[in-house]
Amino acid sequence: MYLVLCGLGIALVIWALQLKRRGRSLPYPPTPPGHFLFGNLRDVTAPKQRYHYDELAKRHGEIFHLSALGEHIVVVNSEEAAYELFTRRSAIYSDRSQNPMTHFSSIFSAMMPYGERWRAYRRLFHQGLNPHTVASFQPVQSDRLSKYLQKLLVTPHDLAAHADRLVGSIVFKVVYGHDTPENITEDKTFLNAVKAIQNLANSILPGEWLVNSVPVLQFLPHWFPGCRFHSFARETKVLVNAMVEEPYEQAKQRPESVSIYQMLCNARETVGQTFAPQCPEVNLTCLLQTLTVISAFYLIMRQNPAVQDRAYREIGEVIGQYRLPEFSDRAALPYVEAVYREVMRWMPAVPYSVPHSTTQDDVYKGYLIPKGTLATHPTIATSRSMVNDESKFPNARKFMPERFLSPEGKFNGGDINNIIAFGFGRRICVGRYLADASVWHLIACVLAAFRIEPKTKSDEIEKLENLDEAFLHTFMAHSIPYECAITPRTPEIAEVIRKMNEDG
């Protein structure tokens, strides 16, 4: 035990000396004061990072630098800086950091090191997830959504369970051709995927695990105090393998099904790469994040009845009140589109991007960004940065869909590649077209069919000073539990929903 502690002490001292000795001709970006040995570890591990990074961004500007136990982190707080670094300089900023707690996730293209293998996977994904291919899955999305709306009519109090069912049924049908059971909680494949993604998200946050900054700790025995990472890593590896292998094996038994898996199998010869069962998994991450967006949508809507009413009026004026919006109606519903974009801006599913890593030293506006730096861009109120830039979004924490409309009422928010929540550059979310279509269609149909209100006037949400406080400080922006009163707008639209499911 004594030798182990001495070894750790020596390692930390050497690490600190390396930091002190590292010569450089240019300064790092603005850096908050830190501990002489541990650097900015307290900043990196702050319990309420959204608010803490907010204050750091106000003090230090569009980018700032943190250093903790030899690890450099650059936090990007402006859309302009993010575009310059992650898009225009994407050849430098598209790598992923590899460390003890993320090595089991490197089979996923989202976490693969930047290189030829990653590029080969990306080519495959473009074959299976481009806008034209995604449009072919609209009948699946519409069918699952009609069942979801029917459940809202019958048991609106089971809102979260219905969302699980909707998203899970779309994900596994589209990706693998797999039909989930009526009760999604009985589907082990779905439950494994949710838990695996939660664990993976926790494993990649900077500062979450000391072993990522001091890799020598991985050689300590599992029973050593503070070594919970061993059991967490074992659990995550089992979950990841189950998430990847089980639906893959099921998909192999259904070669006739139309799914992204089958499309990628057919495309592998075109791109000249050997296909691996891990290919479709990245889509799970993007679509499972939609659960968070859906939850945020209902929470925001119950506090904004005027927004609901305006969207309902637009839908009635464009398509009438005797059918639900379809994908072909999207361009004719600018206010509904603006509501969707404002939800994505106001509370992105992932407050922090998966950190990019630099492949070489770089200089930005006179600041040195060293090779191997973790470059991340908070997309939420953590730093009041990109989506809360007051110069672009006045009164940024107020939910205002009209900020995406011109004075004439036309949508002016650009295409979905302008949605900050999907990321930047070569690491932009590969499943964004499918996620975008699924979330927009749900928002449009719910606004056309239902009124959303607080179930009671004295629940936990009503007691908060502002709605920001309803969201947890986690990798994915989960909210605290809440309830809604969801009622059909008219008897006629309720009958439309019932008839859709009878005909189906």
C-alpha cells in the first residue's frame, strides 16, 4: 500500500513539473486561476457546470482554457469561433481523445480516432443516412407517431412511457428492422441501449474520471479506494457489447427487411470497406437523444400557452382542422418550424459536445492550442454561449419562436446544418436528418391535436424561479419529473387520430 501511494505521489509531482517546464512562445487562451498542482480541476468538476461555465465565459470571452492534471481543455463559447475551428480547420480539430474510460467506446464512429477507418465508416453512414434515404422511412415514422398520438388520447398521464415507446420503435425499426413490443420496458435491446448510452455519456465528460487525467491509476486494483471506475468500465463494456451485438444478430435473421443495416450491408461494396456489426449503432445515440428533446418540448409548452395557440392557428389556416400535418406540409408551416428550432436552441439534448481533440499545435487569434487539447463547445446556458448569445438572440432565455422568422413571417433559420445542437464540421451528428424529421413531425402533430397545460398549479416546476432549473447538470439535459394535462383540441381531431389507427 505504501509503495502504491508513493508511486502515485511521484507520478503527480512529475506531472506538475512537466506542466511548469513546458515552454511555449505563445500564451494559452485566457485561463482562470488554478491550483499549483491540480490546475483548474475544480473548474472542470464544478457541480453546476452550466452556471459555472457561464461565469467563466462572461469573464474570459469567446474561448477560454482550462488545465487539469496535464490535460488541456479549450471551451468554445461563440458560433464564429466554433465554425472557424471545427469546420474550417476540421483537419486539425476532428480527432477524439483516447483514454482509459473511453477505450471501449472507440468501436463507435462517434468516438473513433480521426483517420482512414473513421472516414470509411463515415462514407458508409452517408450512404444510409442521407436526406433521400431518410425520406424513405417517413411511412415508418408516421405509423409510429399515429400510435403515439392514440396513446396520448387514452392515457396522457403516461407521457414519458409513450415517448420511450415512440422513439424506441422508430430507432430499432429504421436501423435494424426490429419491431419492439408494445411495452417498451419489456424490450431488453432498448433498455440495454439506453443504459449503455447513459454510461458512455458519463465516461467522456472532462474531469468526470480522474483516471482519464492520470492513466497510471488504471493499474490500481479494483478494491483500492476511489477505483469505482473499474466496475463502471466493466458494466459499460457488457452493455455496449449487448447494444451492438444483439440487434445486429436479430437483423441478420431478417435479410428481407428494409433498414439502415441492410442498406449499409449493400453499400459496403460501393465504398470498398468490410462491414462491421457496429456500423448502425451511432444512429441510436442521435435518436435516443430525441427523448430529451421531446421532454423539453412538453415542459416548455406547458409554460407557453400563447405559443401553442399561435402554432395551432397556423396549422388550421394551412391544412385545416380535420387532418394532421404531414412531412410534405413542413415548408408551409413557418411558425411551427420556428417552434421546433427554438426548442432545439433553448434546450439542446446535449449541453456539451463530445470533446474534439487536436492533432497538432494550432494558433487562434494569437493563442496557442496545443496538440491533444480537448476542444469542446457548450451549447447551452453553461456559458450563455452560442445558443444564448445576446447579440444574436436578444433576451436569450425567453422562449421566442419568432426570432427565427422574418418581419414578413417567413422562416429564416437556414437548413438543419445550422442547428448548433447537431455539432460542427466533420464530427457533425450523422443521424441528424432522421432525428430532425422525427422531432419536427411530433411537434407539428402534437400542436395540431392537443393543448398542453400544467396538471396542477403547485407542482415542482411551478415552484422554480426559472425553467432552466428544471434541467439537471448532466451530459444529456434530462429534466426533473413533471406532469402535464394533455387534452385534445377538438372532438373532431380526436376522432381523426382514432380513425388513423383503425385504418392502420
